[in-house]
Amino acid sequence: RRLRLAPRRNLHLLGSGVAIERFANPDTGRSAALRAEWGIAPDEVLIGTVGRLVAEKGIPELLEAARGLPGARLVVVGGPDPDKPDALAPAVLAEAERRGVVLAGFRSDMADVYGALDVFVLASHREGFPLSGMEAAAAGLPIVTTDIRGCRQIVTDGLNGFLVPVSSVDALRRSLERLVGDRALRERLGAASADRAREEFDERAVVDRVFHCYEEVADRQGRIRRGTIRQGTIRRGTNRRGTNRPADRRD
């Protein structure tokens, strides 16, 4: 739009989405079991992040920011990526574990993982539209993330979390201290995250937007009537005038 490469009516922001209900309704028993497995006390605030163990995900800054944070523990979900030049050294990870950081590795039970957390952090240096951020919002978590494109679409500073400058250990720690020390704040920001996820990140709404976009374009070109794609009344290779066309020659 800024470059005026196309008319406004031809521009559509469709977004991305997640299965809201999956993350909004975790198995509380399994989430509690995870906390016990990781050695998290009932009164400890569990901070979590999800991502590859590389520097561009902001893991080093998070490890430093969470160091010695009273009343809190940190869990890092994700595995190593040794082929990347910024992969975290084994010695760094071993030192983190010695300080009580839980390195949970790759997990398939992510709904239960988010259900075990109290605070979610995404300290990335760059992102597209982060899936983990949308999942954490759907799980109703307060989110601390970097003030970059993509992350700003998930968090509004002070509403459902906090935005911090990239690579700022001090800002990250201050935000974590606020959340760890204030349960009411965590609950308020977490509720706002859940509201945003329902309004903006529901994958069903995203699919509807995609269908609407296709139908609008096809209707404008006289191909189909609006609503026929979602109703299942359009046949493959057939336009609204009923003329069959080879599938490989459709526009």
C-alpha cells in the first residue's frame, strides 16, 4: 500500500490462525504433571519460551534476564539447531541447566505445555507471524516479546503483555519482575491475550477470510457468485456460466 503497487481494493491481509479451543482448554491434570516433572513448586511462577536453541530467538538474553529471578523458574521448549552459525553452545546450555533452567526439548503436547506456564516470552530478533505467540495468546498467557514486526501483531504493550527492545536484557528482566510479582496483573493481561486470540487468531475466521477473498475476486471477474465456494456449490473446473474448462487452464 505504501509503495502504491496495487489499488487498495486488491490488497487483503488474511493473517494466520491457530486452533483456539485446543490451547484454551488444556488438560489441567497433564499440565500439573508437567510442572511436577520439571520440579516446579506450586508457588513458583513458571516462565516459558518456545523455539530453536539459537541466538536469533533471543534465548541468551532470556537466560540472563531470568537468572536468579526470585520466585520464578524458566523452561525452554525446543531443540538444538547445530547447523546454524548462531546455535547455542552445549556449554551454555549445560550452565543454564545447572542454574535450574528446564530444557524440555521438542514437545508434541504443546497445549499442556502452555497450560503449565504462567508467563510466555518470545525474545526473538526477527519474526514473521510467530505461531508460538498466537498459541500462547490462545492459552490466555501474558506475553513479553520484542518490539518487532509480527510480535507487535500479537502484543499491545500494557494490554496483553509487554514489548521490549531487541537484545535488551534489562528491559526483559524488568517486565518479568513485574509479572512474577503481580498475580493480578498476570491474570488481567492473560485474559486480554485470550480475547485477542478469539477475535484475531481463530483459524476458522482466517479460513473464512481466505474464502471471502477468493469469492470477491472471482465474483468481480464474473466467475462465480459470492458464497458458492463455502457452500460447496462450485465444481472444479466450472465457471458460473457452466462452461467446463480443463483444471490446468483455470486462472
